[in-house]
Amino acid sequence: MGAALSARRRNDATKARRPDGAPSIDAARFRTFGSRLRAWYRRNARDLPWRQTRDPYRILVSELMLQQTQVSRVLGFYHRFLERFPSLTALAEARPKQVREQWEGLGYYARARNLHKLSRQVTRDGGEYGGTLPAEPEALRALPGIGAYTAGAVASFAHEKRAALVDTNVARVLSRVFAPHLHPKRSRDLTQLWTLAQRSLPRTGRATWTHNQALMELGALVCTARVKNCARCPVRAVCATYAADVGPVLTRPRA
Ligand code: SF4
């Protein structure tokens, strides 16, 4: 397969640079990475409620709840919160105490406060949003509590925009596959990982939806912070870390 490179060629490739400083990656390697990743996702994705909707509000709630919180913990809160506040308008009309009560136990209450503030800003009479969350990442980022990752997630998962997103899982996968020398905690390196994320996107917004979900799923289930399950990884043929045989490699799937 053309894009499957030898360890030596892959490691050499990670050292080459583009004018913007990001590693120079062959387009064929991006294509192989993306097609294998998305095919794997179609067979292995978990059935999660926020993957069954394109409602921007529901997706925003899920993304905020999932920040620094495990999926299994979020599920119950997600359903209860949306039952109590089924729309941005319903949330905007609530008192801060009522919002906090629904978030109680999930922690990081700044997320709830920002979400409430956002709901009031977006639904304000005569305001610029007319009650609807914007679709473009730049416009989303102007709202309270929405950073680059969440803006990309809402644009991609709700509106099927061709938008990149990089959270901890995505940064780990991209650096291991394409540029093991990059460290997501260094801001300059993180910028380069965003560039890689953008360049690895498929051509359409619809395929980007699957691509972004798949990147996150691979980081959660296969290429995790604790272990690399390279033996069952769909992208190992194009992975620089696999080629260099860095770190522990498991042969058994993890739950
Ligand atoms: S081959 Fe291994 S290191 Fe590379 S992405 Fe897959 S699990 Fe991670």
C-alpha cells in the first residue's frame, strides 16, 4: 500500500517542515490515515446519544459536560439536564440556582455558569443571534465558555462544517501518528497539531463529522493516554510511533 511507509522514511518525514512550521506530511498518507480511521469507526463506534442528534444545543451541552469528565459519568447528567432544560430558551429562563442544581455532582461549575450565560446572550430579544447558535467556529468562539475545541465540535457535529477540532485525545493520536516529537502541552506544538488536524480533514463536512468522531474514539478506545493498543489499531500502517516501536504495545483489546 503506497502510503504505508517504512520506519526510517516515516521518521525522516516527521523532521521535514512546511513554511508554517508544521511537519510536512504526504497527502497520500493523510488519505490512508483518514479512510482507515473512518472505516474503523463505522464498525466500532459506541452508540452515544449526542451522536444521534444534530441539534446544536444538545451537542453543546454534551461537549461541555464531557470536558474532563468520563462518558459513563456524563450520560445520566446529560439526559436529566435536557429533560429539565430542553432548549436554549428554557435554559435562559431558568434561575442560576436551578441550573446549578441540575449540574450538581458533575463538578467544574464554571461550565454550567458559562452555558447559562451563553443561553441568555443567544436568546436575548433584539440580540445578534436571534435565538440560534452560530454555525461557524469563529462566531461560536465569541460566546462565553467556548474555546477552540468546543467551537470546532459544535460546527462539525451539529452543522457538519469542515472544521477541525483538537482535544487531548485527538492531540495524542495526531502526534503519535504524524509527529511524535510534538508535545500537546507546549503551545507552539499544539498550534502545529491544529494544523495537522486541519490538513488531515476529508473534503466534505459530512465525512468530516465521521472523521472527527473517529479521531476522538480512537483516542478514547485504542490509542489511550495509558496504553497504545497498536495490535488492533486501524492506522498503524501509517503511524510513526508504531514504526519506531515506542512505548508499550498491547495485544489484547482494552474495555
Ligand atoms: S499504531 Fe499505536 S501508537 Fe499509532 S495511533 Fe495506533 S495505537 Fe496509537
